[in-house]
Amino acid sequence: MKKMLGEERRLQLLAQLKKNKAPITGTDLAKFANVSRQVIVNDMTLLKARNEPIIATSQGYLYMHQEQIQQTVERTFPCLHTSEQTEDELMTIVDCGGTVKNVIVEHPIYGELTASIMVSNRHEVKQFIERVNATQANYLSALTGGIHLHVITAPSVEILTLIERALQKKGYLVSDQ
């Protein structure tokens, strides 16, 4: 396959993202365009700069279609738990019908650090945990003694309330006391 160049490549990448509901890895996009993964990272940055609703998730790049954006409600949950409890925390959220959009920590030097997670089901949680383990990466919450925020989206306020109760029951929510 011939190497795609510049604007033509970005348009083709955008078309690929738009037609897929699931995230596409940078590696797969690089193979599609016959370029390096770093070129894909640069292309995604340029597309995002044009206000294309592309997010980088732990599973790959995802185009956020308008219907996905408008049909959800979101709430930020303050959480605290050990790294060993991360999988259970994420499974609890997705089992209730939520999507973990991101994780946010307050770093003493850099301020607020945010990382996209975008897990909506058990399979995606398992993939996320496997990648963390395979790379031996630390969770962002390791920087703050386990304290972190999650922005969680769901189809309704009732589901967000269900998620809140489930996290509270397991002791994963930071209380006001």
C-alpha cells in the first residue's frame, strides 16, 4: 500500500474514526495509512485542534458522535482506594451502566492532571487493567495516595445515583466528613 500524505491522510483517518463506534488503536491507524504511529499521534493532534471530537482513550482513538454526546448525563465522583481495588471500582461502575470517562488527580507541582479512560463494559475494563499490568505503569492515583476523581457518564441521573450508592457501599467514595 502506498503511503498517504498530509491532508488526504487526515481526511481518511477521520473517515475511519467516524465509521467505527469502537476505538481504533494508533497502531491500526498507522497500518491503515502506511505511516508511523508518531505520525498518527501528530495527525490526531491536528484534527483535535480543528475541533473534531476525537478523544484518546486507553483502547485507542474514538470519534464522539453527536448522539453519544447528547444522550448522556455526567457527574464527577471523588474516590479513594488502593491500586489493587481499581479493577473492582471500574467493574462496579460499568456493571451499573456507567462509562468511566477519565481520571483526574491534583498534582502538587503540575496542578490538575487528567487522563482519558473511556471504559463502558467488563471487556474494556479487563483490557485496561491488562495494559496497565503489561506496561507496569502506575495509576495516576498513586501520585495522590489513592485520591482521585472520575467523571462518569450514564444514560440517566438514576443510573448515576445507582453508581454513587454502589461506590459508597464499597467504601470507594471520599466522604465529606
